[in-house]
Amino acid sequence: MSAWQRLPAYTQAEGHLAEVESAMGQHDEAISGLGRLVTTSDDPDYAAQLARILAETGQLEDADLWRAQAKARYN
């Protein structure tokens, strides 16, 4: 968290923070952080991560959307 607080534009820190938040059950925070990343980064890992967390929280339609985005970005 301290890396993200010091360098909020550091996308890797925010991506790792989202993973930790998700693991701790803070899904809304993880989804919010990843939502920022998928719109500003072309890294498909963030879209895949977001899709996984959305699916875990039962938001299947949104998860399918981001899974498709990740797949397209990997190609």
C-alpha cells in the first residue's frame, strides 16, 4: 500500500494492491482500483484480474465483458 500511496500512477503497485484487497475480502476496493487500471493501461493482466474478481463476487456479466477484453488484448 505504501508504494501506491507514494506513486499512485505506478500501475503495478495498484495491481498488486488489488490482489491483496481481493484476498482480504475487500472486493469493492479491488474492483475500483482495477477499474482505473483497465482504462489507463493496455496490460491485459489487469482486465483478466478484474474479470476474475467480478466472477468471484457474482457479477458474471461484467466479468464476461472484461474477460473478452483481456483475451482481445492478449491477441
